[in-house]
Amino acid sequence: MSDARTTDLYELTMAMSYVREGMTGPATFSLYVRDLPPDRGFLVAAGLEPVLDHLAGFRIGPDDIDAFAAALGRPPRDLVPLLGIAFRGEVRAVPEGSLVFANEPLLEITAPLPVAQLVETYVLNLISHQTAIASKSARCVLAADGRPVVDFSLRRTHGPPAGFDAARLGALVGFAGTSNVAAATSLGLPAVGTMAHSYVEAFGSEETAFRAFSRAHPGPVTYLVDTYDTEEGVRTAARVLKSLGLGAGSAVRLDSGDLGALAVRSRRILDAAGLPEVQIVVSGGLDERKVERLVREHAPVDVFAVGTKVGVSADAPYLDSAYKMVAYDGRPVMKLSAKKATAPGAKQVFRRHGFADTLALADEPAPAGARPLLRPVMRDGERVAAVPPLREAQDRFAAELAELPQEARRITRPVAPEPLESDRLRSLGELVRQRIRSEYLAPQGA
């Protein structure tokens, strides 16, 4: 099925009307997040690469026309004016891995109005989902304070594609590996994993299970030790590891109970057995808050495996994102809706050191000491450069995170930087607001 059909019906009804009315001039749409979710001091821009792939391949074919006609309950001939429409527009965007804040555009699309409208749903979906997951994952990296974090989310993400995204986005923000074999092999990530409780239950005893596992996987190995009694499981693991000479690189995994207290007792058992090199991995309902608490309590945890709550961004599963027209056919436009007003004109975000950002018009010169965040990434429907390697986004994120003010890095009650508006943007907003009031609202009132 063509991705062109993955759209809301009203995008189609509007595009049909635009074509009928001859309204095919260039329109600029801006995608941004109105307000950050609770307990978010920043967002990590993500989803741009799949968006560009979608736009580069966007084209309405005969099968799409039939599908649109069926959805509308109209004969296909009514939809023929849309046949062959493709994306030949321009995109400016914040590169993946960049940190962004409320009301700052993550991307802006300029294309003929019907086309810019038709791609809204797909683009908004990709950017919103991936930015939410990347931002949640980044908080886990912050909370772990230098200890490795790995992705165990695949089994409970909202579909396999979302699981792939979670693995990629975790890697983007610094995760050390993923349990997702498809993502690991496709993206060149370390594949990580241990065993399930069912594996232990299938054998007559934990020791039998651990020895069988080691015969299949010569090492290093990680044993899941909490199937029956955690401390006894650690003792059994220590005995097997020592007898097989598998200490270096091996680990035990704790998946339930008071993870902090169990980690302390497990460390004592392993050290007493002469296995200080055996690591402790913890999993089981972890998110950044639980990870932060374990770190704060100095729990002897070596690796954090995060899953469900991170893969679905459980505490903030959506973003208050918007895709709004800011200019049409050379005319700046805006909404005046209560609490949803928009700013007119194509935008740029200028960033100074310390995330002192200024939201400005796209044609404004950069203030002294500032750099523009939005870059041209597509012209005439073609990428302006080759697909960047994941490493580029990883390095960008790491550099920006290191510069982020401490109050924005906090896991609880962070304070996010707020961009200022340039004088020109503020003046344009007032002019457009006055024009709307005089040309539209005043005649209606009269």
C-alpha cells in the first residue's frame, strides 16, 4: 500500500478543494511543539531521516486515487486532478540529535499548498513519536550518570516498527545496545540479552539451567537469578561461573524485587566468591526516575536495561505538536485561536552558548555569536546531501547535552530554557493580527 494514503481524510478534502480553486501557490508549514510535557527540560529532535525518505517517495498513483474515491464515496474521476502529485518542495530542519524547546520549529516545509497539506499527517506522526521516544531515552542516559543503558523495549512497544524506532533512538542518545535483533543487525548496534524465567523453569534446577546455557554460549554469559530465590540464585550463578572460569565479562541479572537492596547483597556474594569482575544488570519496569534513585543510593549496578516505560514514553506518550501554515503565496498568515495562536512567516532559531535561543524570521541575519538551527535538507523534492551516519547525530546529541544548563537536565522539576522572539517576528505578528482584524473580523462584526 502506498504511504500517500496514510493521511487523515481532511487533508484529502482540503487538497481537492485547493486544486479545484487553483490554489497551488507555495505554502510554508511549520512543525513545532507548543508546550513541553511535564518534567521535561528539553526535547531531542528526531524522525527527520524517515520524514525525508517519505517525502522523496511521495507520489499519488492510480491505486491511491481508487482508495481516496472509496474513502470519500465518490467516483474515481472526481479525484483525477490529484493523480501524479509528488513532493517537489523544500524542507529546512533541525538536525537529528539537536536539543529543542517549546515553540521552536523542528522543521518547515515549503511546497505547493495541496502537497504541503497532504503530507501533514505522516510527517507530524513521525516527528512527534520519534522525538518523544528520543527525549525519554535521553533522560535515562542522564539518570544513569555514565553507566550503560540498554534497550529491552521491543516486546511492548506499539508495534514492531515502533520497537525498531526505540532501538535506533536509544542508540542516538547513547544507549549501549538493544535486545532487538533486527535493529542491531540493521544499524550496527550491539545486540544484548540474557535468558527468560521460562528458560530456568524448563530445567530441573537453576544450576542445570545455567550450565546448559553456558554449553550453548561459551561466554561471557549473563544468568537471570531471580526465578525462585534471588540470593540463592546469585550463589548458584557464582558457583557455576567459577567452576567454568567465566567470570570476566559475565553478569547476573536482577529483574524483580527491591533492586537496590538485592544489588548490594548480590555484590557481596559475588565478591566473597572471588568474582569482583562479574557485573550486575538490573531490569524490570525501569525508567529514568527509578534509574536515578538507584544511582543516588549508590546501588552497585553496572548496567540498566530499560523497556516498556521508555519504549512507549509512558509518562508522556505524546507531544503537543502542531503543523501550522505560516505563509501562503507570499502572504504571512497566523491563527488567533485562544491558547493556540501561531506566529506568521517562515522561521529560524538562532542559538547562542548556553541555549540562549532566539526565534526569528527565516530571512533575518544571525545575531552576533549565534548559529542557525534549521538547515536546508531538501530542495525540489531531493535531499541536499547524502543520508548522514547515525554517528553524526550521536555526536551532536552528546555535545549539546554536555552544554545543557543543569536546571534543564534535572529528572524532577526541570526548568527548560525559553526562546525569545526577535523584534521583527514580534512586529510581523502584530501587523498580521491587525490585518486579520480589519479585513476579516471587522466586516463580520459589521
